[in-house]
Amino acid sequence: MTTKGKLAVAGALVAATMLLALYAVLPVNAWNSTVTCSAILLALLSGTLIFLPSPLAPSAKTNAAKLALLGPMGLTILLALGLAAVALLLALFGRDAIAWTFLVLSVGSFAIGNVLASAAATVVDNVARASTPRYQYEWRLELETLACNFADKAVAVRCEKLAEDIRYAPSPVSGIADEGAAAITAEIGVLQTMASAGDVEGANKALGKLERLLTQHWQAMIAARSHA
């Protein structure tokens, strides 16, 4: 089960526990339609707190956007929780009409908060993606240059194949690829040094290491996306 799935289960358990606690605390004769709706909404919002930024704001794709949503969505859910709690108290004192008003305000504030958060997440995602270093584009250009300039045809073919593999490889994921990317960049530098010196054996060794590093890097990208 993914992290998102585990959080969803935890949120459902919190909601169920809250609802059972309210059922145990409140008198049996106090339960009418208004109290029931207020209690259910209060329990659901309590469970949603576990599942920040929110299951209803799914547009956040990057870690930056998810972190940016924590504060606004936390406040949105707390506001909706407060309104639902007030609605429950009013319902218990027989003020059903006013209680329904607070229930509508609670649902409305939660829905509006999610829409605004979703729009904000899209903006943050675009900024984060635009600022993500274009590692693989630079690697491909450098390898293509080496493939054209290296005198040894076998080495040139290996450089060309790696450049082609990079073209269709998983793109970098912001925040997790820096260490692996730095190692790959350094190894390409070693390969360029070997090319300048005409060292075929050294170039082949550097290419072998580079192939392993790139494979590890792409596996990390795939794993990161599968757990997102």
C-alpha cells in the first residue's frame, strides 16, 4: 500500500472513531437529522486533517506544491471543523435552522478552500517544474558532442547510444535527483577528459560507470513517481 493509501485509511479510522465517540457521548434522544448531519460532517473533517493537504485538491504534483498547501488547507479544514462544531452545538440545543446555516457555511468554506488550493497548487507546480535543472538535456548534448568528436568508433557509438537513451528516459524529479545527477555530471567530465587525451581504455571504463549511474538514476526516478 502506498503512503497516500495508508493516510487515507488512517483518516477513515479517525472519522469512524470520532463518530462512534459522539454516538457514545450524546444522549440517544438527542439524535435527529440535524445532529446526525453535523456529527457526520465533524467526523469527516476530523479524518481529512490526517490526509493533508486534502484528497479534494489533487492537482498538487510536486513536493513544493504539496508543502505549500499544508498551511492553507490546514486552516481551511480547521475553519470548516469549527463551523461544524458550532452547528452540532446549536442542533443539540434545538436551534435547527441556525445549525443548518452553519452546516452550509462549513461545507461551502471547505469546498471554496479546496478550489483555491487546487488553483494555487497548479501555479506552484509550474514554477517548481520551470526551476528544475535540465540535467538530462545537458548530458545528452555533451554525449552527442563526444560521439561526433571521439576518434574511436566503438566509443563514439556507445556515446551516441547513451545520448539516445537519455532522450527517452524518465525526466528528473525535483528534490530527489541532485546527488545522482552530480555523480553523472562528474563522470561525463571524466569521459570528456579521456576523450581529450585519446585514452580509449579510460573512456570505456568511464562509459561503463556512466551507464550504471544512469540506470540507477532512472530507477530512482521511476520509484519516486510510483510513490508520489
